[in-house]
Amino acid sequence: MKIRSNRVKEKLAAGEAAYVVVLHDPDSIDIFGPNGFDGVWLESEHGPNDFADVSDLTRACDLWGMTPLLRVNRNERSLIYRALDRGAQGVIVPHVKTRAEAESIVAGGKFAPLGKRGMYPGRQSYGVDDYLRDANDQTMLIAMIEDDEAVRNLDEILEVDHIDVFLLGPHDLASSMGHIGNPGHPEVQQSIANAAARIQERGRVAGILTDNEGVAKYRALGIRFLFTSTAAWVRDGAKEFVSRSEAARKQV
């Protein structure tokens, strides 16, 4: 058996956009699987996913060829490599504000000689004889740039190699800029546009959280890692369902 390829990483390396959705349980991943998304965001910072869940969640992703990406709740090396040991093919680290914090992600997420990941291969290695040789190539590391301090330090953060995506977080960025609950504020949006441009000028990949209304705007900025939540789709679909029913009732 060969090591599973990282679909998100491959698409980004080819200059394409990668589409990632937040899902919380294996059944939801199975239901969503046929829709053609490239990866699944597993939520361990604000959401319900614990390490005990990760093996089943990532197995469901494997069935559909979607890349499982786990967001940990803090920048700690042991958490990063434990997420990979449990079967994630990538780790998302929140609130990366300095070069040293970015370097810590690489230390936890890559085997030697690139990093200091513990030499335990984990679930993705089962049946793969050469896993330790090839794992670094298939492992994604994603640093979240979601603080005004991080934007100010962005040039230094971008000097760190082996981070695949620098992911802009509109909501926390807005809060750090004094615009709590207003990620659409012109100052926040300008900061996002400027940061995305700086990331791409260095030949790196920018990412962002968005929805159906915002995806075209951010894609036009060159942002290629695009992740979204199903919550807006459920909300809008539910409203439409009731609206169509009430409209039909009024015609009777």
C-alpha cells in the first residue's frame, strides 16, 4: 500500500483552488462526500472533536479521498503531531502571531530533518512501508493569521518554510482591530486584501473562511484555500423551504 496522497496539498501545488468544508461526524462526511470538495476541516478548537474521534473521522475522509485537516486549540508541538498520529493529513494552528510561533508548527508537524515530530508514524502509516520517508511530503501545516499583531509581523512569519497555507481569520482579525462582530468593516477587509497580496508576493498560499456571498471576492484576490461552514447553507435552505411552503399556501 502506498501513502495516501494529500488532495488539498496537490491542488494548491498545481496552482488550483482547494475547497474545504467544516464537518463534525463521520456520517456527515459520508453524506457530503459526493459533492467534490477536497478536504474536511475537523474542529478541535471551538468544536466537538476530540482525539478519540479523529481516527473514525479521518477514515470517513479516506473513503472519499478528502484530506482531513484538524484544527488544534493551541500551538503546542505535542498536539500537532498527535493530530497527525491519529490520522489527520494536516494541522491548522490558531493565532500564529510571530515567526517563532510559525517555526514551532514546523517543529511539531514534520519529521526530522525538517522538524522534531515524534517518531511514531500513526494511523496513516498502516500498511505503508515507506511512510517515514514520504510523510513530510503529504503533511500539510496551516498557520492562522487572525490577529492585527500577526499582520504586522507577517513578513517575518512568511520567512518560515514548510507552512503550506497562511489562513486569514476575518472574525478574530476584526476583533483585534476594534471591530468586534464586523469582519466586513472596510478597515478589516483592506487588511485582509493587503495581507493576501503580501502572502502571494512571497510565492505562498493564502486561505480564508468565507461563504457563498464572499467566495468570488476572495477568489478574485488570488486566495486559493477556501473553507466554509455548512451552517449558512442549512440556514438558507431552511428559510427557503418554509418560504416556498407559505407562498404555496397563500395561492390555495
